[in-house]
Amino acid sequence: MTNPLYDRLFGRHAGAETPFMILPDERVITHDAFLKMAARTAHAMAALGLVPGDRLAVQIGKTPEALAVYAACAQAGVIFLPLNMAYTGAEIDYFVENSGAKLVLCDEKKRAGLTDVAQRNGARLETLNADGSGSFTDLARGLPEVYPTVARSEDDLAAFLYTSGTTGRSKGAMLTQGNLLNNAEVLAAHWRFTNEDVLLHQLPIFHTHGLFVATNVCLVAGCAMRFYPGFDAEALIRDMPKATALMGVPTFYTRLLDDARFTQDLTRGMRLFISGSAPLLAETHVEFEKRTGHRILERYGMTETNMNTSNPYDGERRAGTVGLPLPGVEVKVCDPKTGARLNVGEIGVLEVRGPNVFKGYWQMAEKTREELREDGFFITGDLAMMDPDGYVTIVGRNKDLIISGGYNIYPKEIELLLDEAEGVLESAVVGVPHPDLGETPVGVLVAKAGAVLDTDAILRGLGESLARFKQPRALVVVAELPRNTMGKVQKNMLRDAYKTMFA
């Protein structure tokens, strides 16, 4: 038996002296050198007692050594569990306990706070630091550079990714080898990646976007990636003439547009800019194309599914939409109560089915049954609509739906109008408790640089376009919207901040 994920992403590059990772200091790590690093890592894992099916949790910085842990897990049949560097010790305690992780890797700076966590859960704790040093690195040093690849099937688990947990305990999405491999191969083909590409890789690798999309696509294509520890607009400006593609979140593109050096001439050698993880403002689309001549390609994915839809590589990339279903993926918009398929143009909950859809939630059989239908369709919880051409538009999360006085209100409809108001940079609309209506919409606004917002005038303007029950009861101006590490607005924090506004 083979090991599909390792064989087709990593193993096929054995002996290849082609560049895989180009670091900020221009040091190059070849495909073969990376595989040898991964083999030493796998031997170190085995020396610590890990066997196929065990879980390995990592809360470490973005380094070549960190990425080698992922490759080693694939080769050794160990389930990889990447964790956000911002998580607290209490959160890590839950993830380690829930997953049953046998080994935890952390930065030395976090060791003191995680020692009790590891001991309490019977896990081994080792360190791997941002400069590549650490107790785990010491253990791997000098070990063999060839590791006997463990036999796996496409149905075997490859990774756990925990959801953000904004509506309860985080859920561990179980992703199989087949889930990850299929999505990588589909995306590489759909976005036309070849071994001639060079990807600017500034995304974190504890998240599906940077790990299972950006990295896996490069491995499938056999291309190089310029690998940075984090977002650095200056480095993007410096290195863009030496690259062909960028995958980013909306913040990447707004920061680039703030720099006068970001011009059509700078981007002349680029063929593709991809955005995801959070909605991209239509204004950013327009300004980006005007400045560079490139049209950003937006796509849509989830922790549980990786990528589901994408605007086309060849064809119309429609601002405000996340494009069409990827090859092999089925999508439908359904009534959230009955599950019945809705008509074109109607808003409902998006459901997806395909080889990219996860196996279920770890140790949460009931939650799995609630969200993963017997026929394979996953209920995403995202509210969406589909136009006659099949393009999907995400209008919000089902949990963000506001029901005021018995009427359904979709925040996205209001946000689009608020974003067009004079002086508004961006907005978020949330439902807050109301004594008469149950809940009512409140708009939270961020002003453009130097602008002073006239909230009364903005509210009057909304009255020309929205029914009275949809109009926000109040508008609040803030310096910035709360976001997670991937740039997604944290509406749960806004609901909490303004929950007593009408009490």
C-alpha cells in the first residue's frame, strides 16, 4: 500500500535539487533538502514514541522546520494538529485534552505556560523556536535522512483543524489524506500552477489557507515559494518582481494599495492574485484593477472543506462573489429550516458535497450528524445566494441572521449600502437585543482616513433604499473592526460589546 498524500505531495520530489523555499535572506531550501529535514523530523517523532494515528499538536512560528513537521506527519501517518500562536494556555489545554495529542511542540517562550497542560493531559512537551532551534531540533539533529514511509489510504486521517469556537466549544474537523490531496490537485489545475511559478507565501501555516491551500498547491505543481515568517508589505514590494503569484487575505491588498510603489510596472511579472478567508470590498477590487491591471481572484473555503468555489482563471471574475463550484464539488442553497433547495436568487444556507468535505468532528458524533447529512452534503452555516450563471455570493453566517419583529434581516444587504456611504471605509452590522423587537440591527462603521462621518445623514440615506424594519437603530463609529488572524470580522465581539445598547 502507498501513502497518497506523502507520495504525491512530497515523496515525488526526492532527489530534486529544484528550489522549494526561498527565505527572506535569499537562502534556498531545495525540495530534496526539505525532504531530508522532514525525514529527520519523522525519526525524532518516532523516538518520542509516536505511531501512526497518534496526534501531534504544534503551536510554533512559521519556519522551514515547522513545515517539515507537517511533511513528517504525512510520512509517518501521524495526525497533524496546527494551533494558532495567539491561543492561550487554557485554550491549548482544551485542544490537547480533546484531541488526545501525544506530543506538543511549542516555542520556548510558551514552555512555562504549557508544562502543566502537557503533564495534565499525558503529553510530551518539546520546543521548536522561530530561529529553528529547540529541544526537538536537538533531538532530530544527526538522525537518518531517509524514513520508511508508512502505508496509508486516502480515507486515513491526516489532520485535525479546530474551528474558531465563537458559538461554543471548538470542534476538531477531521481531514483525510484524500480531502487534502484532492483539493490541492484541483486548485493547482484550476489556477494554472506549474513548476515555473514562484508564490509569495506570507500566510500563517496554522490555518488551512496558508498550509493546505498555498503550500499544498506549490507541492503539487513542484514550484518554489518565497517563504516569510509573516505579513510584510515591504518584503512584498521588494520581491514581487521575482514572483508570479500571491495568495492573501484582504488586508494584504489594502496595505499594498496604501503604498505608492505598488504599481502596474511592479506587478508586470505577476500572473495571479488570489484573496480569501474574509470578504474583499468591491472598492478594493476596483482600485486594485485600476492600479495594476490585474483583477483579484476571490474564492471560498472552510475549515471543514478547504476550498469549495472559485472565480474562474479564464473568464469573468465577479467582484462580491466567490465564483463557481470547483470541479468535483456540488453546492446548493437551501432553506435553513426544511433543507429544501431554494430557487436561483433566493438566500439560504449553503450546502456543499465533494471529495474535499471532511469526515466529521472528532469525538462529537451528535454535532457531526447535525451538520453533515447522510447523503454527504455539509451544512456550512453560511448564508448565500446563487445567480443564474451559477456564481455564489456569501451574504453572512446563519448565526449572524437578524430576526427583528419576526422579519429576517441579512446584514450583508445593509453593509453593502453602508460601505457606499460618504466617508465610510467599511462596516459590520450585528443584531443586538431589543425589548420590543427581540433584536434589532446596529451598524458599526470605520471611517476613511481623514473623514468625519455624519451618522444621521447616513441613516437618512439608508431610508431611501431599505425597508424601515431593515434600517439600523443606531450607527457606531470605531477606529477598526475586531478581526481574527485571517482578517475575518469577529461579529461575536461586536454583539457582545453592544448587547446592552437598548436594555
